[in-house]
Amino acid sequence: MSPYAMDRPAECAAAVRDLRIAIIGAGMGGLGCALALAKKGFRDVHVYENASDLGFVGAGIQLAPNLVRVLDRLGCWQGIEAEATDIVETSIRDGRSNEELTHVHMPDIRQKYGHPHCTGHRASLAGGLYEACKAQPAIKFHLGHTLSSVDEFEPRPVFTVTPREGSPHQVTADVLLAADGVKSVARTHLMQRLGASVDVEDTGQAAYRVMLPRDKMAADPEMMALLDSNQVTRWIGEKRHWICYPIASRTIYNMSSIQPDVNFASAPSMTYTTRGSNDAMLQTFSDFCPLIRRMLDLVPDGQVCEWKLRVHKPLPTWVHGCVGLIGDACHPTLPHLNQGASMAVEDGAVLAEVLAQAPGAAPDVINKCLRVYELLRKERTTTLVDLAAHSGRVLHLGEGKAREERDREFAASRAQGSSVPDKWASPDVQKMIYSHDCMLEASEKFKTLYRHLDQASQGAES
Ligand SMILES: Cc1cc2nc3c(=O)[nH]c(=O)nc-3n(C[C@H](O)[C@H](O)[C@H](O)COP(=O)(O)OP(=O)(O)OC[C@H]3O[C@@H](n4cnc5c(N)ncnc54)[C@H](O)[C@@H]3O)c2cc1C
């Protein structure tokens, strides 16, 4: 009998469903993965999260069709969509003059890709995933539990968690999936075990995130037109930009910037977010147009959040033994394509697909399934991470020939509907990203990829 999933015996399928799966981190990647596993029938999923309660905060987030497709399949999109804004156009403007460089109409995203492009509140996305997880008896949350170390990777992963109140203790699982973000402890241990070193890299960039409530904007018709639009607007300048859109049923205008990092660079700690200063923010954008400055003036004191942007070089591998990495832990990205959370959730959905098809529950089978996951995901996520970095370089050009050429391309894109220098708004890039059905790809390619790895390992043994 073939050892491959579709024709495996019933007791083998049951053994796979009974695998004890530990997930580290209840961010987008961890929650998406837990939910996808439960939906596939896995019965013993444990999520360990450092935070002691998941009171989700944060600002807005773009929900691209490839992310929405997965959320829809996992059954949690409806609630998130209820307060989301459908985005049907984007305007890219010069930050100083407010002059429009290009305008991209995308009214047919839903028809083209089967799902909309929306903006929403992070709390709505994370909360929607969390509520859906809580409805699954298979998922058990261990909040206030921090991963301290990964002690063994095979045949069964053993790791140490430290509860907020209590002593560190070891946990054994059949599979360990680490979605513990860009500062991933699991990644550090995995790389150490392999003798590789891939440190977090400073991008030299930081982001302000502010949210303007509707009532603060009400007296300004120009602002209200933005809040009541179905548009994402980006104002760009040298080394800086703002990207802004309505969220939370248009009760909030979400504003997110990028600028050179001056605050965190000097900080000795590994802090990633901090309360920013209104004065410093206004100063950084003092040469931007009056509309932007008026909006920034409305931000109440103490409500500026500043994020440090960090990434790391591509990892040699995401998998060792029965341990795999997910999301920002293995492919952190600059936010210019708005795909970080999408990629993390897609990773989780793909992991559930490949583990559900596992032709057995033995550690070597699990290892091959995790390697199939890496084969399915690594090239694509690397492409998107590189594109985001490229887009950032182009958006942040200073005076000179390169910028003049870029602005000509912006103008041509408006006239001809051709490629847009701001890659997230470019129809060709959107097609590549939004049409991708990661779950379908995983289920279609699993057997071939698994067989390939299986044959390679048999060849190596003989
Ligand atoms: C300014 C900015 C704007 C962005 N905008 C967008 C956007 O519009 N669209 C989009 O798709 N993406 C966007 N992103 C990217 C997106 O937020 C991230 O890529 C995404 O949140 C990654 O999810 P994750 O689950 O991998 O990691 P995280 O969301 O970082 O989650 C990691 C989780 O693990 C927990 N954890 C960490 N260490 C441990 C430990 N040792 N033990 C236990 N738990 C631990 C943390 O508490 C956290 O809950 C943006 C990012 C930035 C910085």
C-alpha cells in the first residue's frame, strides 16, 4: 500500500490527528496555525503565549485578499469583515506638496481574486482569530507562559517554559511550531543547534502609528473626505512616508509612518515599541504638506506609538527535527507590501495542510512534512520580503535622477495602468500576491514534494 496520505489506513490517520502539537506565540501566525490545525481535525493543540492576557491593542492593518481567503476558509472572516473597510482605490502623493503622483483604481479586486482587499483594526483581526480558536475544544491556551529554551528537537521536541507565576518546567510534544515573532527564542536555539548565526538586523527605520478618532476630524472637510473614502493614501518623501486609511467602521483614521530611527538606535535594550513624542513626530514631518501636519496636530499627547523595524537575513532553514518556525520568526519583513501578517497566517494554514496529509506520526515523517512546508513557503516569502525592501528604497528616494525616473513611472502608471513603483499598489504585483491560494497549493503539491524528500532520504541511506 502506498504510504501517502490519501490512501493511508484509518488508524494511521487517527495517530496523526492525535499528535501533540505545541505552538509558541499567540500572534497572527500562532493563532492562525492553531485554528487551521483544529479545523483539520487535530485534537491536541497547545498554545504558549508570553502575555498573560490577549487584550489586543495596536493600530490598523491591511487585510489583503490572500489573507482574507484563508480567514474565510477558517470561518472567522465574517466577524472581522463587519467592521472592515473595502479598499477600491489608492492614491500615492508627494508628501511635501500633496500632489498626486498616481491613482490606482481597483474596484474589481473582489471579482478578480474572489475576496476583497480591506483595512481593519489589528484587535479585530487578532480578536476574531482568538475567539474562533476558543470555540475549538482541541486548542488549549497557556497564557503567561514564556518559552525559555528549546532543549531537544528530535525525536520529540522538548522545551522549557517559564510561567509568570511558577517555576520553569520542561514540556514534551510531538511537534513544536514557533510563532514567537521577530525576536524568536526558538529561532535562536534552532540556529545554535545547527551552528548557524543569523542575528536580527537593524533596518535603521522606525514607524509611528497613530489613530485619529472621527470626532477630532469632523470639522475638517478634507480630512472627512479621506475618512469616508474607500482609499488607502500614501504620502511619500525622502526616507519617510505616511500610509493612512479608515478602520473600525470609519470611526478611526489610521496613520502609520516610516522614518529614520533616531530613538531606538541609541537605546541599549532590545525594545521594539515605545511611546513616541508628539513634538519629535511633528518635527520629523515638518516639511510635509499642511493636511498631514493638521492631522498630526490632532493626535492627543501620549498617544503616539513608535515601533522599531527589525528584520534578519534569510535563514539557512526553518526546520530542525520536529521543530518549525512560522511568520516573523523566520521571515520578518518591512511593512511596505503589507504582507507580514498575511504571510504568518498563510504559514499556519499551510502547516495544517501538510501535517493533515502526513502518512504517519513517526518523527521522521513529521520532519519531512515540516520540510515540505518550508519548500512550499520559503521562496515565496523571500520574494515578498525582498519586494517590500525594494519598494521602501524606491518610495524613500531623495532628489535626483532616480527620483525623477520614479515619478515618470508613477505618471505612466496612471496613464497606462502599467506597473506602479509602489509595489503594493501595482496590479502585476497584486496579481502575483492576491491570486495565490496557499492551501490549495499545499494540498496539491504535498504528495509530490513528500515523495521527493522520502526518495532522497532513502537514496542517502542506501
Ligand atoms: C509598522 C508595521 C505595519 C504593519 N502593517 C501590516 C499590514 O498592514 N498588513 C500585514 O499583513 N502585516 C503588517 N505588518 C506586519 C505584521 O504585523 C507582522 O508581520 C505579524 O504580526 C507577524 O505575526 P507573527 O505571529 O509572526 O508574530 P507576532 O505578531 O510578533 O506574534 C508573536 C507572539 O509571540 C509571543 N512571544 C514572543 N516571544 C515569546 C516567548 N519567548 N514565549 C511565548 N510567547 C512569545 C508574543 O507575545 C506575540 O504574541 C506590519 C508591521 C509593522 C511593524
